[in-house]
Amino acid sequence: KQWYQRRVRAAKAATEEVFRIVGGSGLNLLINNAAIIKHGEGVLGCSDAEMTESLQVNVVGQHIVTNSFYPLLKQAAECNSHIPISCARAAILNINSSVGSIYNTSNSSNTAYRVSKAALNMLTKCQASEFIKDGIMSLSIHPCWTDPEKPQAPLTNRDAVEHIAYMIENCSEKHNGMYVRKGLVAMPY
């Protein structure tokens, strides 16, 4: 309960600070980028504590932040109602991972992380179906793995940022609720 109360207070404080900056124009784009990877191997190697913490950070935390910022997103959507559904109007981008795909799962490594990222896909779909009525889209994006300390990472941080910028500039209502990767290519759930 303390974890939850701290997150709600932090999200409220962040929302108030953003409101002081954006005022009546609202917030066009919320990027939820939270992740924790616990390295318990497999289902049996994943402790209850690892699963709980992964779900709290990777799903519940993003839910708390989105709910807190929702009034500002709705305000932006109303102020920009002349703009088609897109990030220019009002959108939520939930940063995800390819391991959130149930369809593509072939092993059980990092079970807690995988489960939490699959749950984030469901949260994104639920947001998309509910929030579109207010002119707000939501999508789950996999920017690809980056790590400047690991040369085997397929992208540099700069490359990932460029891919995310492309997605922000080019997503539209047809992407609402989707799980996408580089180039806005749909990924299987």
C-alpha cells in the first residue's frame, strides 16, 4: 500500500508541475517509459517478489501515471479537435519490448519481465478502446534494445530515439491500440 501511495503522490506532483507549464492547452503526448528486469530464470526461478515488483513498475506504475495525466491529455485533445487523431492531438505511448509478445514467446527466461510487458499490451488495448472517445490514442511501442555498455545491442540510443521520433510523427488513428516496432510495423500480441 505504501508503494502505491508514493506513486500516486509522485504522479500527482508531476501532473501539477506539467499543468503549470502547459496551462490550458493540455498535454499532447505522454510517453510511459518504465521498466525493471528481474533475472529469475524461468517460471520456477521467478520469485513471487520478482513478479510483484515487475508488475508494479512495468504496468501499475504506468497505469497510475496515465490516470493522473488523463485530464491534461483530454484537454489537449479538446483544444486540438481540428487535428486528426495522432500524437499532435493527444496520445499515450507505452514503451514496451518484443518479449511482451505472447505469440513470439519461445522460452521462459526473464518470466516476470515478459509477463509484465504482455500485461502492458493489454493495458494499452484497454486504454485505446476507452480513451478514443475523448480523442486520445494509445499505442504500445517496441523501440528495440539499446545498451551503450553492451556492444551486442542492435541499436545505439540515438538510433532508438530516431525510431521513436518517426513513430511520434507518423502514427495516426489506425495505430490506436497497436503494438508496433520500428517503422510502425505491427507486432503480434
